[in-house]
Amino acid sequence: MRIISGMYKGRSLLVSPKFKGRPTTDFAREGLFNVLQNQVDWDNTAVLDLFAGTGAFGIECASRGCTSVQAVEKEYLHADWIRRNYRHFEMAKAEVFQNDVFKFLQQYGGDGFDLVFADPPFDLPELDRLPALVMEGRILRNDGVFVLEHPKQFQFDDFPGFVKMKRYANVHFSFFARAFQVEH
């Protein structure tokens, strides 16, 4: 798994041989960042990576110059490897919370984030609750963007703040925002 663009372009992530998960494919991640590239001012973007897994999304954002990355990952082994990657890439403004995402979202009391990405397990029973928790809480700043990776059986077209869904092979990204427009 390699970083696609920015100052870490071409560098490989450290991934545990015991990693259990479904990392976003390079193809889907590249498509996602092509959409975000024209919409996000990386130099002024605080990022929250939910269900962080390998931490690739946050590292990709840091490679493009975002101001800070915070990751939430429940599995101890995964959180530990994300920390290793943050040290490996010398990311000074990066932090990992080993926590349940739903508890984190309910307890969060900070200033919010400009870009929130969630890549939950596709069989997560509460997956359909994520947009409400992010959009209605203090997680997303007023001009922020929330991107949810999900399987095809989920449709969020009628959800307040829904902007667009993009599909890359079997991966679907739904974009939500308060003031964000995805180019068609």
C-alpha cells in the first residue's frame, strides 16, 4: 500500500501481517482524492479519520499538507500500527485514539474538523447512523466535508447534507457537507 501524491508520494505504509480489515483500494483512494483535490484547501484542513484501519487516508491527507490528522481506531493492533506509521512518516501533528467510533463521536468536545472520513466495516449494524452522528454533532465544521465509504446497498440521497455519491468499482463514497459542492 503506497501513498499516491504529495510529499510522501510512492512511500509504502507499514502494515501488520496480522491486519484484519478491508483497506480502501489504491484505485478507489486515488479517485476519492481526485474529487477532494479541487475542493479542499489542504493547508487549512484538520482531518478526522474514523475506523482508520491502516491510517492510509490520514497519511494521504498529511502528504498533501493538511494541518493535523486525528484517527480513531478501536482495534489495539491497528491503532498501534497507525502510530508506527505516523512516526515512520514523521507526522508531528497526528494523533491516534484507540476508541469505539460511536463513543468518540458522542463524547467529542473539540472545535471540529474540516474533513471527516469514515471507512467502517461494511457489515457494521450501525453504519446508517454515521451521517447523522457526524452532521448533527460538533464533529464537522460549518464549511466541512464528510465522506462515508460504504457498500452499494446503502443510499443516502435523502439525507440532509448529502451532496453526491461516487463509485469506484465496488467502493461507494457518499459526500456530505454544509457548504461543499462536488464537481459532476
